[in-house]
Amino acid sequence: MLAMMAGATAWNDFSEWFSREGTPGAPADVLQAYSKKLAAGGVGEREIAARSEEVRKYMAAHPDEALVLHFNRIYTWVEAPFRREPSEMVKKVAGSRKPGRALDVAMGQGRNAVWLAKAGWNVSGYDISPVALREAAGLAAAAGVKLDTRVARHEDFELGTEQWDLIVMCFAFTKLSDAGYMQRVRDSLRPGGVLVVEGFNGGRPAERNMILKAVLDYRVLLFEDLPDVSDWGRMKAPLLRMALEKP
């Protein structure tokens, strides 16, 4: 019990610091920056090592809480390297369709959701970051549109059956290799509905054209697997872009 209390106390101190002035990054880099902060405050080396280890253990035991902290900080970080404007791919695909019900998966600050709503779509979305959703609500209010948003993880959000005319996954960090999850996504699309995927290609697949083969039960409207500058991270990286229509 004492060890748990010590871990929670160290985590509270760390999370308060990170929320105010931390720089999002790899856990090891963030912990190193936290150690420097403690040292600057006069904390001794042994105590720094002990607190850092407690934070590391807490993060390992509570990964969802750590992830929420990470993304909340990203959306309050002025220097966050992500594109604030809507995805050009979303605009291209959605702009060619008759507006209906759209779902923005891991919607972030609402750059795509607000554009879709302004274009006449009835937009719902979710994200694990309440800070992101507050920003989305502010953008929607400024644009004079409404969004239906909720805080949720991919595993928890109820996609439903034949609910959506458009599902957007832009740098949503969904697992395209998770057949069960992707079947839920497909089932939630109405016939003729479109799934738009844009994000990092996680590496060279073991089988040539494996991703393309996995989506051939859709009508493939667009498929691209090429290096480009990412909207998330603003870096040159292998990117995957797909627009898939459910028959």
C-alpha cells in the first residue's frame, strides 16, 4: 500500500509538471527532462532516481492514463507539430459525396470534423483527450456548426451497425491489422458508405500488397502507399492513404 501511495504521489508531481511545461516525446526522453527539472529544484540524485522509477512503473501499470496525459499536453503545446487545417484527402473524398452521417475517429481538435460539418455532414467523433474535444467544441462554435463528441477509446466506442455514410481515420492510430476491429468498422458503414484512412505505414509488410489484399471486399476508390510529409508530426515518412467504399 505504501509503495502504491508513493507511486501515485510521484505520478501526481510528474503529471502536474508535464501538463504545464513538458515536451511530448518518447517516455525515456520525457523522464530525462523530468529528472533535470527535479535536479534544478535541488532534489538529490538518489531521490531523482527513485521518483523517476516510480513514475515509470505507474505509466506501465496505467497506460491509458499516461496516453491521455500525453495527448492532453499535445493539444495545449503551442509548438505541437501537427496540421491545424483539414486533411486534403478528406476534403477530396468527402467533397465528392452527398453529405450524410460521418464519424471522425480519434478526432483530435476537430480540424476534419468541423470542415465536414460546414460542408453539410452530420458529424460525430470521439477521442481519448478531453482537452482535444474542448478545442473541437470551440472551433465548432466559432464556425457556427454542431458536433456530437465524446471521450472514448477505440475499444469502447460503440460503432453500431450500418450507422455511417463516412468514417474518417486520419492519424487515428487504429490497428488496421486487428481483423475484429476492422470488421466492426465495416459493419458500422452503411452500404455505399466510405472509409477514409490516412496515417503512417507501420513498416514493410511481410507479404507484398498485404494491406491492399485485406481491403478488396470494399470498392477501392483510392490507394496510396508512398512517402510524404505527414499532417501529424510534420515529417517525411511512409504514409498510407485509402478511400474504401462498402458495396
